[in-house]
Amino acid sequence: MLQGLAKITIITATCLSLAGCDTSGGGLALGQAGGGGLAATAAAERIGVDTTKPRATIWDVFSNAENPNKIVNVNKYIWNASLDVLNFLPIESVDPFTGVIVTGYGVPPGGGRAYRATILVQDPALDARSLKLSLQTKGGGAVAPATLRAVEDAILSRARQLRIADSKL
């Protein structure tokens, strides 16, 4: 019984080793014609594999070919406007490389309810798509969509003001 299991293990390991050695281009490379078809390409795109460049073997899926020093560009006007408009909130975490600002709970001037915010500035363009804002109340309740929209509008308006003031210099 043990010898039979050892033979199966050796045969399986040999087959897998030989499958990875295919250099003729006829192997199962993701994103290539005949290389797994649409299902394999869709699965590769779901997990973030670039299917536009040719792959040598199936094992290339497991290599980390992305640049680890990749920096996300953020719009400095939206970044500064977010800090300016939400200055009543204590800042817990700031990461200018990914564009994330996380604040603690704070009460706005003239308000009675405490809020906290998470801001994501994800694009260098000065438009609404560059800003993602999430607000929470102290009790964990959802913020009204009108309140969220008003804060987003205030941030974008302030960003435009900063941009205009910067261009006059």
C-alpha cells in the first residue's frame, strides 16, 4: 500500500514538473489563444493577473511582476480641501502614498452629533470621481445621503477655490 502511494506521488510530481517545462508556446499559458479559453482568462482577470502580455507557463501566474514601489498620484487640492473642511475631526491616520485619510470622532461646529470620516483621494484629476468619502455617526448609524453629498460638495468647492488661488500666484 505504501509503495503504491509513493509511486503515485512520484508520477504526479514528474507530470507537474514536465508540464512546467513546456517552452514551445503550446502549454497552458493564461491569456493566449488555446491557453485555457475564456474561463481561464476571466479567472485570471478576477484575481488581478494582466492577461494582455503573453505568459510563458502557467507558473507565471504566481510570480509577482508588479513594481512594489508604485505610487498612486493624488490631487493635492482635494487632499488639502479634505483636511481643511474636516478640520474639526481629529486625524488618526494619513497615508499620502495611497491617498487615504482616516479621522476619529468629532462634533462639527454648531452640531450635536459626532461623526468620523474616511477619505480616499484616488486620482490626480480635480473632479468628483477622484474623491471617495465615508461618514459614520458615533452610534454606528448610517449618515443620510444628503449629509454625505453636502460634505463632498464642500470638499470639492474648497478644492476648486484652492486651485483658483494657486493659479493666481
